[in-house]
Amino acid sequence: MMMALNFQAKKHEELIMSRKKNCTVRLGDVRSQYPESSIVWITTGKKYEVKKRLYTAIIDKVRVKKFVELTSRDLGHQNPEIDSLEGLRLDDTVTVIYFSEVL
């Protein structure tokens, strides 16, 4: 079964294609859905609409944390424009997923 990491915001496509984004932070503990060393499609598109496959990737690292535990490295690779935890619910559990393209 092939899995996908989908990004709904249009700005993410440019960051992903320029390889400035190689991480995503997802709410909750989704380790079982995205185990390390899994092969996934990196896609963009709104929920319930057609998706665009950007490339195939491998999941390099998966870590479950609280928002308050996110590092500047986690945030920088998630989206270079996000550089603080301001406005986030610090007690929420999140899963940090690092991925890299497979050629």
C-alpha cells in the first residue's frame, strides 16, 4: 500500500520543490501511519480534491513531541517562515516527520 504526505497550502509546493521543506508537523501521534523507512508520495492539493504528486520520498525520522518541545530545527524544516511557537497550543501532542526525496 502506498502512502502519501499531502500538503494543502499552495505555498508548501514551492518550498517542497525547492527542497527547503523536508519536514512536516502533524497533530497527534501518527507514528503508526508513517513509520520510519516507509516510502511515500509527497503530494499537494486540498482535501477531497485532485492531488498533484510532486515526488516519491522516504521517511527518515519520526518523533512524537509536545508543541512546547519543538526545536528551531523542527520548525525551520517544517516551514522556514515559522520561527517561533507563538500562538500554538503548547500542550498538544504532535508528530514530526522528516522526509527526503528518492530518485
